[in-house]
Amino acid sequence: MGTPRSGRAGGAVDVELVDGPDEVAPGRFGGWLVPPPPRPAAGRRGRRRHRLALAAVVVVVAVVVTVATVRQARTDALLAGLGEGGVELLPLDHPLRERWRADVGAVGGDMGPLVLVADADGTRALDARSGAERWERARPAGTDEECSPLADLTWRTLPAVGSQGPGTPSRAVTPVLCLGSRAVGGDADTPTDDAARTTTVTRLDGGSGEPGPMLTVAGVVVASHVHGGDLVLVTAADDASLRLTRWHPGTGAVQWRREVRPAEAAGLRYVGWQQGVLTLATRAGTLAFNLDSGREMTVTEPLPARVVAVERHLLPRGGVEVVWGFHEEGGFPGGAGVLVHRDDREVPLAGPPLPVAVDDGSVPGLVLVATSPTTVGAVDVATGAVRWEADGSPDAQVTARVGGVAVLVDATGATALDVRTGDVLWHAGDVADEPGSLGLTDGARVLLRHAGTADAADAGDDDADDLAAHDLRTGEVAWTARLPAGTLDVRGTAGGRVVAVGDGWVAGLG
């Protein structure tokens, strides 16, 4: 998660947002207020005028659709990773080896069949399977422009806690947005630190790289969100104000703009998003804005000063949201949180939720948390009761939670637990604790990165680690493969590919 956990659990984060009388008053949502869930319309009548001659065809179609839906649901569940690792959906029945390599500075995004890579010169889109270049965009002079798929700008908060990217990686080629700040006036190639800056957003066609509409706003971006297909930006301007902008990338139309004056914007400590609401916490207090209209909402219970960040994400099934507020004090558990149900009922969390890379939703009634500095456990989503506890670290990350098995990775290795009982199914040591080793699974096996062996060191390959495919339930190793020497990170893409990232290069594995 990247945010230190500190402090003792206190009351749940309590912020009440009340809009004007002409809008529906929001309902409680994890100590925050957001619009209530829509109610089903009453008096719906089914249409029963199907002809008997079509009955058999309908049955056949229903069966086919059901099978397809089940298969698609499984795929979508595996794709709904919450971490950087993404998901590997290719059958992992053979060792992966390097298929292609490109000299790049960094990986900038994932669009299923395409991978965005960047260096000092600009951004390129590469075919994830072959490494072939599809298009290239030069970085405008005097800017720090970075390009990423539209969805990657969702849920970018300040400070950066939790998932800082899309909840569901895109398997299709999507629009790409390039954000770059530039000094105003003077020598744009050598701006001073105190120079006023503007940020320009350029929409690119994801398939061709052709530029489209552009937006220029004052200041530098501190947070971003995608709401209704529109980009919402919070920028900090040189006059100490905050600028809020909602922009439609397709047409280039600005839906609304708002300015937060310096007196209210000073001491910005938190920017976050909940259902339809943008929340800002500053030294002066808590502000909230309706994302649809841009209208400021009345805040009657501000974010407590002890809360320095808020993480929130939806569980795969049931519409339950996990909300955790990080406190500034030291010590475990580092904050307090709740589980928020669709009917706005709140259930306290026994500890900070463990970050999950992939969850297929097969055990929707339990959420994994750290229950103490030395244990992890499963919390009943309905009641908040701790169903079981096992030895574990608060820093553990769940690399995969599939078919009732959760594989936890921490500094001691990887441990597979039965989600329903907490029983240890297997343990693997010498696991390289790298973010990229998370979330690489095909639903039957999980890929783990292991430290290089003594044999590799004897062969002069001492900086190369191994990639091993472990059976999710037994831990048995189906195969191992040597990673390219110098690999710093291993990532999965939504298109079912795996890439290794090194210092100045990226390689496609298959």
C-alpha cells in the first residue's frame, strides 16, 4: 500500500456531506455521506407474450448464454486485480522465456494487447505479444509529460494509498491521456523551481497515437479521477489556490470548473473520491464537491485531524466497500475502518485490510486483515467477527485469492491459507518480495519470484532470479524458469502477457 500503518484504532472516519435542498440527501457510507443506492422501480410487470414456437430456441440460447456468462464471470473476476501485478490468464503449463526486448525507461500503462513504455524522448505503444512498435509520441519540449490509459487516472488520491490505478484492467485498447506540466513564461527548457506552471492534457487515440482534444489548466496535478467517462483533475496553482476541473476527453468540452481560494486550500493533506463526491481536507477544514455538477456540498462533520489518508475499495461481490482511515500516530493498527454494506450498514474492521492483487470472489463473506503485529485473520463481512487467526505480518500482501485459497507474501516467503478455516496449506521460502510478483495467476497456478540459486551464482548469473509456477492448493512446483538478468520487476498485463522490467529495458515473456 505504500503508507505506514500507525496509531491505535479509534472511531470510524466520520464526515457528513449534505448538499442543497434541491438534491437528494446522501446516505451514510463508511462514516462519509454519499447518494443512497437506487431503489428498484415498483410495479414492474413482466411481459409474458413469448410464442410457444420459440420456447425451445430460448432454452438453448439461455443455456449457451449461461455457460458463456459463467466463463466470462470467471475471467472478469481474475482480471479484477487491485494491485500492480495485474493478472496472467494464459495457461501456465510451460516455462516462460524471453520473447522480445525493448530499450525503454519505464512501463507507462497496460491496454491489454498493447503496453505503453516511456523514456526521456516520449511514449511508445508496443504489441504485448511481439514487442512491435504500434505508435510513438515525442515528449513536448519543456514538459514532464507522461502518458497512460484513461482508466489508469482513476482513484489517484493524495496521499497515494491503496490502488492507484483501475480496479479492472482493460483488455481493450482505450484512449490514452498525456499529462504534462510546463513553466509559464521565461525559458521553458530550464524552468526555475518557483516558476508558475500549467498542465496540459492531450487525448490520444489508443490504437494509432493520433492526438485529439486538449485541455490546459493552471498548476500541477495532485489527484485525478475518471467519473462518467470524464477526467476530473485537482491541480495546485502557483497562487496557492486549488483548481477543480471536469473535462470530457472525447469532445474536449469542460463540464465545470471550480476554484478553492488560498485561505481554504492552505495545508492540503487529503484528496479522495467516494461515490459521486470529491473530498478535500486542508488546514482550514473539509470541503466536498458533487462530481456531477461541481456544486460545493455542506460538510457538517469534517475529516478528523488525526486521519492523514483514506483507502477504500469494493469487494468483488456483494457491493461491500472496505474503508480504512490511516492515523498519524505510531503503532499498530495505524488507523480504523469499517465495512459498508449497500444498505449503508457499517461493520467495524478488526484491523487494517491486507492489500489483494487478485480476488475471484469465491469466498465473499470473509475479508482478510491484520489482527495484530504478528497475526492475520478473516473478518466476517456481515458481523465483523474474527472467524480465525494465523501467524502473519501486517505487511503481508495477498498475491492471489482464488478458489478459496489465499497466497500471502511477506519478508519470510509465501504462505497459502484456506480462506474459510485459516489452515496453512503450504509455505515457500526464498521468495523475492517484489511488487511485480503479485497477481500472476491463471486460476490454477500462481507465479512466484524466487531468489537466484547457488548454481546460478556459480554460472556467473548471480543477479538472475527464478520464476516458479506453484499449484495454488498444494504448492507443488510445475516448472521454474530463469528471469532475464537484471530484472527489477515482473508484471502481468490484462491481455494475458507477462513482462519483465529492468534498468532501461522491458522484455516480453511467453
